[in-house]
Amino acid sequence: RVALDTLAALLKSKTNARRAVDRGYVQVLLTIYVDWHRHDSRHRYMLIRKGVLQCIKSVTHIKLGRKAFIDANGMKILYNTSQECLAVRTLDPLVNTSSLIMRKCFPKNRLPLPTIKSAFHFQLPVIPASGPVAQLYNLPPDDESDDNDDAETESEVETENDDDKDQHFKNDDIETDINKLKPRQEVGRPIEELKMYEQFFPELSENFQVKSFLELPKKDSIKDSSLHQQNEQRNLLPSCQCLSQEIVKGLDRISLQNSAKKDQYYGTGCVIKKESKTSLTTLACSKPCEHVSPRSSGLFEGSSVQLGKLCCTGVDSEEEDSRSSSSGEQVVLEVSDVSPVHDCDLYIEMVKTTKSIPEYSEVAYPDYFGHIPPPFKEPILERPYGVQRTKISQDIERLIHQNDIIDRVVYDLDNLSCSLPEEIDVLKFNSKFESGNLRKVIQIRKNEYDLILNSDINSNHYHQWFYFEVSGMKTGIGYRFNIINCEKSNSQFNYGMQPLMYSVQEALNSRPCWTRVGTDICYYKNHFSRSSIAAGGQKGKSYYTITFTVTFQHKDDVCYFAYHYPYTYSTLKMHLQKLESMHNPQQIYFRQDVLCETLAGNSCPLVTITAMPESNYYEHICQFRNRPYIFLSARVHPGETNASWVMKGTLEYLMSNNPSAQCLRESYIFKIIPMLNPDGVINGNHRCSLSGEDLNRQWQNPNPDLHPTIYHAKGLLQYLAAIKRLPLVYCDYHGHSRKKNVFMYGCSIKETMWHTNVNAASCDLMEDPGYRALPKILSQTAPAFCMGSCSFVVEKSKESTARVVVWREIGVQRSYTMESTLCGCDQGKYKVRK
């Protein structure tokens, strides 16, 4: 044993490893290992067997060693021996070491794509002089991938050490120059130029004298005749063209009627009625589908597209409990009494004015129907022992048993003519709708599929967010889905997170829910190599796989899968329109402006919320104008959809009749940009806008042509600074994919210096501790908030983010990023809950 350990240590030297390969020792080591495996039937000499494996592992650190291992049939040998060891738990060290060797020696492959750049192209008005986008534009079409055989493989140490690496990087990343840390309030732009933003602050000049004080005028943004004429020329289809006959027959019986009930929420509602004699659903809207023009009405007719007239919204979980009544009773869900902000007809109107690069003409059912919370608690999934090892073994089988692999392309965004005969028994996929981003699907085995996500537009990476549709399934069968081009080194999918699924059949049965699904879920490094261009210049990097298995409840259902609860740009426009139509203008000052247009021509909404002055007397008008500002923003990263849901809750709360909400309105003026990156959201990006850049790294020097939303958002703040009306709080809503709970990042000179070895005079560290006030309040009032996860350290890599720039340049002391987890809590009342 000692001799083997010594040999393994010596073979870590590349020179010694090459000598061992040249003398044929790889084959000898494999023969020795097999011999010990066969004769050690009582497993008394496991440490000796492991020592032999350690020698093989050391040799395979070099390219020649890996080649010799493959030539000696090492993959098959270690695969077979490790499978025989699985039944004995004490032999796990042998199985794990064998797995590491096989993964390291598995031949690296390129992704089966013509290019790693996005399948969609958008020509930028200005090409940056430097940076990743400029590099991407200057690349030859086929100069995207490395010769990965020439690159040494990454360390076999997996994700358990990633947190240590992150911590080491974080310590190096902390800003130590106290002069750079000190906030330096800068206007940045001439005051004459900043006056253009005066139009977005009418509350500072509104005198409420001329206009009727009892009623504010409402904008009629969706009734514009020119827009309506353009809308009629757009063709919108439900997203799935392959519905089962059972669903189609049910949809044919769906009728739209005028509801006699008066809508008490100023908007349209939806009543779902479930009759005792049928499992299908009748939906009665409070108004007919007037949005279907004579020209486009034919698109909503016929058996395969009847869902275009379907209307469904959210109800509360308490209302859902009423479904437990006996089958002989009629169940009525009055959605308008519970969730009035979802309006199917209005959603279609909003979709018509949404501009996408692929020019989507389909609508995803969950976005159109709306959804309700599931009527049950969803605990964090416990990961079964050995699931990752099992999945890796199945991947290795692809190399060993190549004849068992089907390798059939069933969906390809790069080849839209790709079609399969109807009689072929395969799942059907689609993501050609708003926020969808599936690029390619390959059938590997009968019930196993590899999925490839699309890169962000004008980028060659950023893969994490997914949203796609599946149909043509059978019941009682476990379908395995592998998303094979993820990039982050770890994920909450290894810690209880599950993908979300929405079933159309369940929606028709009055259960329109996004539910957590999937078994045997894990996230691990695979054998597909990343281009060094897409990996920041690092060679030898690999992609990661999210794998999960789903057994469907309904045959030939239409199901949608998503990384997190989708929230589209059209949904935002619908919600804002409903909030505006529902608010009481006598009590609430609500204004919606267009801050700017995005690169694709979509509007970026700016919302103002505060309380109306008590009267039009001078004292009340002065109090109204002198309220401090609170500035909120969200969704700069499209894949962080939970940021939009938190923003939706914020908006609804501020517009509610809750006494504390009224108190907030009377105390502050809220300026809100609910979606900083509409183009990225619309086109299914994960992190970037159409410029191919992370907008949250552009706050220092935003380009008005490439980053208009950031340029003008910063302009609003600069204008407030120029007129001496600095916001009391700035908070940018985000989602976090690797941590649990809700927490904040802030900015503090003192706490940043505490994390370094730099000594500073006490006078230099004098600081108002007010930056901790809001997080402390939240930790005491919000069960999901975790003060222990908060950080107020300023990192060098974050100096161009909204949080740091607003603190340093604008001078807002309470400048935060609020992070919401994608996967539940590990503390408080929501512990182990999603």
C-alpha cells in the first residue's frame, strides 16, 4: 500500500507520467487492478485497490496518459468494475475514484451546433471599440472553438471546492484604496442636458388648481387608433400546433360569454366553472374577445388553436381548497374577486405591441392563462444518495455502448425545416414564444433527450434560464431531460431546487399551476468543452448538465418547463395597465411614463406612485412636493424572473388599501423602473441586452445608443442629485441562483476596510451607519430575509454596478441590491420550503 501511494505521488510529475506511458505501464496498472478486483471477493484489500486507481489517476493527468488509457480499453474496464462495486457501500471510494478517472478521460466534444453564437442576430447601431462584443464581431465564422485535445483538463476536484475558490477571489476583489471608496457626488452631465428629465417629475410642479381635484386624467395607451391598426396586422397563434384530440375536443366546447356580474375591480375578470358531468372547463369572461380583428379571427378558429380564445387567471390557494367538495357539486372560482391584475384579452393586446428579434407570433399558454399558487406546500427536495454518480455512469455508457444511442435531432432552431414524421414516437418541443430560449433537442435514448439552450443575442454564452414547451408524451414513463450547456460551476439544483412545469390539461381542469417537478435531479460537469473565447480566455473549461426525470400525468398533454416562474415583458405591460385602471385617483397619484425606447423599439416604463395631497391648499401641495424619493428598479438580468415577481408584489402593495401602504404613499414618492432590460426578457436572454453586454456593468459609462435604459435611469438619478432631491433609498431587485433566502448587498467604507489588511486612520472610517437600517428592518419583519447573508463590502468587480455607482457617484448612502433566492429558505418560518 505504501509503495502504491509513493508511486502515485511520483506519477504526478509529468516527466514520470510520460515515462510510465512510454513503457506501457497504463495497461499494466489496469491489469493489476482487474486482478485485485476479481480475487478480493471479501473486500479486505480495498486500500490497495484504491492505491492502484490513484496511480492510474496520476498518469491520466497528461494527454498521453489519457490516450493510453482509452487505447487500453480503460473506460470499459473501470465502468464494468465500478458497476460491480455499486452494491457494496463500503466500496464507494473505488467507485468515486473510477468515476473521476473516466470523466477526465472521456473524449471532449464540441456542442453539436454550427456556431456557439446565438441563433438570432441583431445588428447593433454602434459596435463597441473593445470588449467581448467587439471580439465576437471580429471573429471569423468558424473561429470559435479551441482544439480541446491540446488543452489540459481541469482539475478533477469538483464543485465542493468552488465555494473556497469564490471566497479567495472575493478577498482579492475587495477595494483597498480608501480614496476610491469615498463617495464622490458627481453630476456627470451638464445641468442643461439633465433638464430633459424634468418631464418625468411633474409631481414637483403640479399645482392641482386647474384640473378637477377629484379625478386625474387617465392615459388611453391601448386605444390609440394607429397602434390598433398595426395590431390587427399581427398574427398571433397559440404556441402548440400538435394538441391531442382529447384537448382539442374539449376546446371546441369552450364558450365565451358575457358575464352578468359587474366587475368591481374596474377591469375584466374571469369565472371558471367546473361542471360535475365533465372534466373539461367552461370559461366565461366578463367581456367578449374584442381583440380578435376580422382579419385575424380566422387564426383563432379551428380545432388546433382554440386556446387562443381561452381566458384564465389566478386564484388564491384558499379558494383552491373548495375543489375538495364532492363531484356532484358545482365548483365556481370567481377569479376577479381574488386576482384582478391578470386579463387574458389585455395580455393579447400587450403582446401585439411587443417587438421581438425572432418576430414571435405564438403565445405561451401559461402567460395567456395566468396561474395560481399550488394548493399545497412544496418542500425542498432531498437529493437521493448516489444520483449524480448514476447519471455520470449513464453518460459514460454513451461511449461504451454507442450502438444504443439514437442521436436523432427532434428540434433545431438553426434548421427550421427540421421535421419528423408524425408516426415517430418522440416528444415534440417548441420555444418560439416570448422569453423562450430552447435551441436544439437531440433524442439520445428512447425516453432521454439532450437539450441545448440558446446563447444571449450578440453573445456566445450565458446559458441558465430556460423556458420551453413539450407535447406528445405518454403516461407512466419517466422521461429524462439533460440541459447540457450550462456554465456556472454549481447550482441550487444540487440543493433541493426543481424545475417548474405547467400542464395545459391541468389548467383545463381548473388547476392552472406552475408546480415543482422532477426526480433524480442533479447538476454536474459534462464532457462538452467550452470555447476559451466564451470562457473569458480560459482553456479546458467544460459545460455543465442539469438533468431531471419527469413522469407525466396526462397522455398527449402540452406542458411547459421553466427555470423559474416566467414573467414576460407583455405580462408587465398588462399588470401596469390593470393597476392604472383599478387605482382610486382620489387617493393615489399614479403615473406611467415611457422613460425611453430599447434597441428593439420597446418602451421602458417608468412608474410614479405616491398619495394625492389632502387638498389643493398651498400647505398640502408643499407637503406633497417635499416628500423624499425612493427609487426602485428590477429585472436588469432577464433570467432572474423572481425579481419581477418581487417587483409585482411591491407595486400591488403600494397601490393597495392597506393602511401601512397608505402611510408609505403619504410619506414618500416612489419612482420605479420595473424592467430595465425589456429586450433581454422578450428574447429569452439570461443576462444580457441586445448589445450582448451585462447592463448591470454599464452604470459607470452607459452608452445612450447601446444601453439606453441604463443611460436614462442614471440620468433620472443625476437630475435628482442636481436639484438637491437625492433619493432616500435606491434598491435594485435581483435573483440569486446559488444562495437561499432574501438578502441585500449595500455599500460601506468601514466594512470594506474591515475585510482587508489595510490600516486606516479612525477619522477616515467615520461613517453614518444608516445604511444598515433598512436591512435590519427587513430582518425583523420579513421571515424570508436573512441578515447574515447581507454584505456591505465594495468589490472592484462591482464598481460599475447600479448599487456602487448610485452610492459613489450619485451620493445615495442607502443604495442596495436586493437578492431573492430561486430555491427557498434555510432559516426562519419558511425553512426547507420553496
